Amino acid sequence: MRPSRVLILAGLLLAACRDEPAPSVEFKAPADGRLTEEQVRAHLAGAPKSAESRWVAARVREARMAGLSGGMDRKIADSRRQILSSLEERRRSLQDPAKQAELDRQIAEVRRLLQGAPPEVPDAVRDNAELVARVEAKP
């Protein structure tokens, strides 16, 4: 047998005999979709990649997005309430029927926008957002 073939066979045998870690237990995501504080802390610390860490990373991203969009939704609603108040105040001071009608149209539109509630965030996502914010706020 040629020396190159012997080296190749030896390399293949060594590769086949190397110590490999036992297969990890398959991760099963919780049915309620909620994170634990331990999972969030491990994620923030840079836990090694696994099925669980990928699931946790996705839930953390989802929670952060819910937190950001919830804050923006509140700011938008506050701004619309301020606009509505300003329009109503201007409407009371007008005497011109044409201008009153235009303001009435604008007031109706802002009221319609205020009634359109943002999409409901599932309880698990809201709980995860609160947990992630709390863990990130701790030094």
C-alpha cells in the first residue's frame, strides 16, 4: 500500500474515533411561549448556539419589537389627541361656515384614527417584553 493511502486511511480512522459529545436533549419550546429570566440572562451573555438559544433569541427579538412598537403607538395616540384638542379649540373660535365645515371634516378624521386601536399583542409577548426590559435594566 502506498504511504499516501496509509495516511488517508489513518486520518479517516482517527476522525471516526474522535470523542464526540453526546447528542443534546431535544429542546421543546414551552406551550405558552414565555421566556424565563434564566433564558434571557443566558441569551444576553451570549449562550452557545443550540435549538433553545435560537428559540430564545427569536422571542427576545419579538419582545423588543413589541416594546418598541407599543411605545410608538402610545406616542402616536398622544399626538393625535393633542391635534384633536387643537382642532376643536380652533373650531370653537371660527365664524365662517366653510372653515367650520373643513375643521369638522379634519376633527372627524382624527377621531376615526384615534378609534383604530393598534393590533393586540399576545400576553406571552407582552410578558416577555417586560421581562427582557427588566433584565436589561439590571446592571
